[in-house]
Amino acid sequence: MLHNSTILIIDDDVQICELLSDIFEDHGYSVTTAQTGKQALNLLESTPNFSLIFLDLILPDINGLELLQRLKLITTTPVIMLSGLGSESDIVVGLEMGADDYIPKPFYPRVVVARAKVILRRSQPQSLMINAPYKGFIFNHWILDTENHKLYSPQKQEMMLTQGEYTLLHALVSNPQKVLSRQKLLELTHSESFEIFDRTIDVLIMRLRKKLEPNPKTPTYIQTVRGVGYLFSVIVEQC
């Protein structure tokens, strides 16, 4: 656990707030809750040093996506969307707007904690020690450290990845020079702690290209094979 991590939960459902508060306080985190968007914005003005934000997409005073947009303008704190089942389009838009993850309701407490810990770890950028041991993949001087779930640029600087981005990149570099359909990528990225659905594949590909490609508009790493899927065209070495 990261010490002194404070979590903000924005949800008008008092029971959800209490449940998440109990879960994270049991794991040693500090938790603050807000039932409206206005209350959340006021909290961020007075206490801007939150480590993680949970955001319900349905709030009584403001649309959750509109609040997400405002949050991204005033804070770099990672945001996990909370969403009822069936709101796939809102989730896709939220990911496009920069949300770090989403969790559908109802949820399993241990899955929520696991995913929060991953994002909290990734929100602490570090430089890679040149001689430090690591396990994973190397491609065109990039390093995907699969032991610590981190991506390092050729300049040895960590590139921040959301859980969805890491999971999808891992699937791609594990299958270089192969055309992978969306259905195959769904199978490769599904796990107990994270699930990607069909429409998020394209969103995550777009976000990975912005971080990896010299020119995201003309990708050379992650290529689109029209009507089929995606190809990771770079030579990959395992280490």
C-alpha cells in the first residue's frame, strides 16, 4: 500500500460511499466522500492533494462526464469511473476524455481495491535505473516491465499507463507480427480484475499510439489492418 494515500469518492448513493469507505479504510487509506459535483469541486479547492478519485457518472446536480472534464482541468489525480451496467457509450466517452479506468456496478470489493492499488502505483513516475534488473519485453529501445507493470521510454523515463492501456499493450507485444482481431484482443485482455469490451479497444489503441508513436496519425508501431484488427509491427525481444 502507498502510505498517506487519500481517496475521494464522488457518488450520490450514500451506501456506495459507506461501502467504499469501509473497504479502503480497512486497507489503511484515508477516504473523503462527496454526494454532488459541487461538493466535490469545493473539496478539491480546499484539499487538492487527493491520490485517487472515484467518480459516479450519474450525479444529481451535474452530468458525470461534464464533471470529469472539469476535474481533468484542475487536477492530475487519476480518476476511476463508477458506472451502472448498460452505460457503455458513457464509459467510452469517459476513457476518451482521460479517465484512467472504469468499474461497473455492482462490484466486488477486492477487485476495486486491486485496481485502485495498480493505479496508485502507476501515478508515481520513476526513472528506470540502467542496471536495474527487470523482466518483460524490449521493442525499439522501449521497455515494458511486466513484473512492475511499467513502460519506459528509450530515454529511460516511465510513461504513465492506465490499467487498460497496460493490459492491451501487453497483449500486443506478446504477439508481435501477428494480426489480432478485436475479438482476440478481448480474449487476451480479459481477467478477473479488468475487462475490456469491444468499443474500448479502439479508444485504448488511440491512447497507446499517442504515447508510443513518433506520429500517432501515421502509426508504425500499432498498425490497423482494415476489416481485421491490429498488428504490432515492431520486433520484440523478451528479457
